[in-house]
Amino acid sequence: MRYTTPVAAALICSLPLAGGTRLAQAQDYPARAVRIVVPVTPGGGSDLFARVIARKLGESWGQSVIVENRPGGGAIIGSEYVARSAPDGYTLLLIASTHAINPSFYKKLPYDPIKDFAPVSLVGETPNILVVHPSLPVRTAADLIALAKKRPGELLFGSAGVGQTTHLAGELFKSMARINVVHVPYKGSGAAEIDLAGGHVHYILDSMPAAMPNVRAGKTRALASAGAKRSPTLPEVPTIAESGLPGYEFATWLGIVAPAATPPAVVSKLNSELARVMAQHDVKEVLFTQGAEPRTNTPQQFLAFMTAQIELFARIVAEAGIKPE
């Protein structure tokens, strides 16, 4: 004879109720304001994406969607804040490639970049672009590689700083092309672009938004895009892969994650909304003017993508001999 204690019976009876409650919460979501935390300062590409998404989601939901900048520590401060937030879908985090880079640059992070977050979706990417000073006698990526091999140890490539995407893009280019060039780190892309325009460094693999003002002004020359395909911002400029270095691809990506244990139904609803928003024509137009491209995927695909990116950056850092802090 099977005997069920009063406590066990109560637990059993509560299971359908709990499931129903979670489903109801997802159906009612969002019932109040949602925050998108951006772990960097206002004004950059991440901030632009967040504000475009926030405006569109707010219009759709009839709820306030607030962008909250929490910069500091190489995006660590804002990321930790979201990792420790309630897993209810009301505090989200806009992450960029830095999220996958930091595990290779810091011996101990205050969160796990995979386990402490629920991936929602990619939202877009900004291909890096290979730009040179106009005085350099090169017109293609192949020309630059050939010149670097003729002048080993002489060419200088700039970056926005050690560990930034511009640095790792340059290190990957250096490794795949098998060239001997010297890295010159700056405090931000702005400073690096100023020195490139002044001829103090020879080339940069910068983000499209940071590089385009000098390219349009004729102060620098765009040789090739680092994306998988040509950028709609500069359709006449070939990719690095098709103009001298097959297989090379590097882009700064952005995505949305929530705290781990966020209900799957809420994650699924967010994913569907982001796919709808990023496909809208006016959203694409705003992003294209910045050299950015919308891109979405499923939570499962985003998880696999982030895991692969962490492994890729770890390999680049190891091959470059960069030591974690």
C-alpha cells in the first residue's frame, strides 16, 4: 500500500499551479518597466543598439524600456550587476564581443560568462575594417601583407587598447598572414584613429563606426572589410578574405542576455520580439548608417556562438602571448 504524507501531497498538488503561474507570468510579460543595462559609457555602438531596441520594444509592449549605462572594469561592473539581478526578464544585459574576450584577460571574473546568463539572441554585428594611412603604397590586403613581409618589424598597427576587439583583430590578421608587425595600443579608437590619420601608425583593423569619419574625409584609406561578406555601407570595398587572406573574418557582435534561471517562456518571448524588431526596415536603416548590421538567432544558437567565441579569443590571446591580469 502506497502512503503519501500530507507534505508530499501538498507538494504534488502545487506542481501544476507552479507551472501555470510561470506560464501566466510569461503571458503577462512585461507587466512593468524593463531595463536594458549597457555596461559601457553612452554614445558608442552598444549604446546605439540598446536605445534602438528599447524604443521599438517599448512601442510594441506599451511599457517603458529603459537603457541604463553601468560602465567600468571593461564591462565587468554592469555584467556582474545583471548576473546578480532577479531572473524575471525585467533586467537585461546588452553584451558585446568583450563578454567573450574578458575570460582570457582576467584570471578571475565575478561571474561566469556562460553559466550566469540566459542567452536570448544576437542583435547585430559591426564588421571591422582594415584602414591604412594614405601614404602607404598599398591598395589591397594582399599588398599590405606583401609590404609587411618585405619590411619585417617595421609596420605599426594601432588599436583601441590591449585586449580590445581592435587589438585581437590585428593579432588574428598578423597570425594568419604570418607577418611581423608591431602593436601600438591607445586609450580608445578615437586616439588611434587620430594617430593613423597623422601617419604615426600604418594601419588599424577598427570598427566601422569609428573608422568611417576619417575614411569619408580622405584622411585614411579603406582596404577591406573584415566581415564574412561586403558591408552595405561600403559595398565597393572587398572583404579581407577575398582580397588577400582567405578565411579571415572578424566582427564586433552584440547580443541580449538575461540572468540565469530566467523562465524559458520569457526568454522565448524576448527572442521572438527581438527577431521582429531587428527585421524592421527603419531599424536596419539606422544601423546601416553606422556600418552595423542586424543579426538574430535562437537562444540555443546564441549559446553555441558565445561558447565558440570564448574559445576563439582564448586561442588568439594565447598565440599572441598576452598575459591575463
